[in-house]
Amino acid sequence: MKGLIVCAGKGTRLRPFTLTRPKTLLPVANKPILFYAIEKLANEGIHDIGIVIHPSQEEMICAAAGNGERFGVSLTYLYQQEPRGIADAVAAAENYIGQDDFILLLGDNLIKEPLKTLIDQLEDSAACILLTQVENPQQYGVAEIKENRIIGLEEKPRFPKSNLAVVGSYAFKAGIFDYIRAITPSDRGELEITDAIERLINSGEKVAYAITSLHCSDVGTADRWLAANHWMMDEQYGANNCISAQSTLVDCTVHAPVAIGSGSVLRNCTIGPYVSVMSGAHLEQCRIEHSILLRDVTVRGTGETVIAGILGDEASINGSSAKGPITLKTGGDQG
């Protein structure tokens, strides 16, 4: 069995942060989102993993993940020339997958459910899809189920037939490529994986499912990114902190969980809870909570608490003056 991770999307809803790095390299709890998917596959004993990227992402993603040795896997990079949908990205991997079964993960999703749940059901099915109950099924691909199989899929339906959403983890036999080749672009100009699966169902093939009640995150907007960071910091650190020994904190109060990368200097700050700071930050006389700070951020004397902030690479806040890719809320003063 092989793994396939789709990463070629532009991440337009996360601009300006995705103007300087691919969405799948944005950090959650100070680790690139992509790394969680690689580790999840590795933990199931899947060592041959293809990563579908846009050519413009090649340098940064290859530099970050390398050949996979650090994860104990072998990574192969595949190319989707234009972001024309998930099915198009999967089609780019047909030669790589060959006749093997494979797990497909979306590179911007974080899912707690073990992949073994899908792998086990693939033995007597053409595919198995992970589902979860949602309150707003109109915003998702939605499955209609009967007994032990999926009997229909709709992409963002106006009148959903269930509240069971597809959450970005799939197991396929190699036959799925025949159905991908048969589909045409949707109204939004993309080749939808749901359309290929619908053809699979209509041909009489069994498409199984697993329903998870465990956490699922789609890191597609700033609010979802912050929520994913909150969840993952609880998962990784709980009531503890992860502060690099190569960082300096002077007269600071830290409310766990907090993660601080190397080369950061903090003076007279109150940090946390749920704050992740990448390397090279310079923070002074400020209060920050529920926020994500990327590399080489500077914050000095804000006077108000930074709440639910995302500060991009080399962003700075100096008093009431702000510069760089920033989205934030403030509240109260530091008294």
C-alpha cells in the first residue's frame, strides 16, 4: 500500500500568509501541517508516499520535507500543473501508484482517527471514505449511506440527504483511476473526487465508510487555522510548554500551553495560553494569547492584549504601528 498527499492548492483564503509559503507548510503547534499527514501514514507502516505539489511549491516543500528519511519513509514528488481539483491531483499520481492500493490524504487536513479504520475495510471494497457528522453539511461533500456502504455523494448540496461530511481521508484500490478518467469538470471547473466516487458507486462497486467522532480540522481559513492550533497544542503539550533552549525569556509570565522556537527573545511579556511562536521572534512589553507567530516576528509595547492573532514572517507591531502580514484582535490593556 502507498500513501498520497495532495498539496497543490493555492490557499487563497489564507492570504497574505500563503503568499510566502505553501498552505501545507503553515505551522500548527510549530510544525508544518504537511508533516502531520506524513507521520500519520508512517505510523500505519506506509513507507512509500507521493506528494502532489504545484511546480512553484517544489523548492520550499522539498527543502522542508526532503526525501522522507527524517520520517522513516520515502517521499516522491509529483506535479499538478494547475489546481484543477482533487481528482486531477490524484490523476497526476497514476503512474506512481501503479496497481497498488493507496491512502489519499488532503495536505491541509488534520484528522485524529487512525487510518487502520479505512485500511481494514478496503479488503472487500473498492474504496473506503472517512465521514464525520457536521452541523452545516451544505459546506461539504456529503454522503448518503445505506447499511454498510455509501450509495451517493454530493458536493456542497443545497438540500443535503445527511449530515455526514467527507473529511479528507480516503482508501482506494487502483481501479479508481478508470473512473477519474471518465469524469468531466464540475461547474466550478474542477475534477471532483466525489464525481469519480459517484461513478464508482453507480457501476455497482462497494464504497465503504467509517464514521469518526474524533477531531477533524480543515485548515482553510484563519479562524480554522487558529482552532487547529488550539486543538493540536492541547494534543501535543496539554498543560505543559515547549520552549526552545536556544530562546531567552526575561521577566516573562507564561500560561501553558505555549510553544517557542529557537533564537527568540522575550522580555517583560505575558504569553499564552495557546500561543505558538516560531524562531527568531523579538517580543517586549506585550501580552499575547490564542495566537500564531511565524518567523522573525517583532512585537513591542502594544498596550493591549493581542488575541486570536496571526503574525506572518517578519511582521512587526511597535506600539500602535503594524507592518507586514497580520490578522489580529486586541482587547483590554495590560494594566
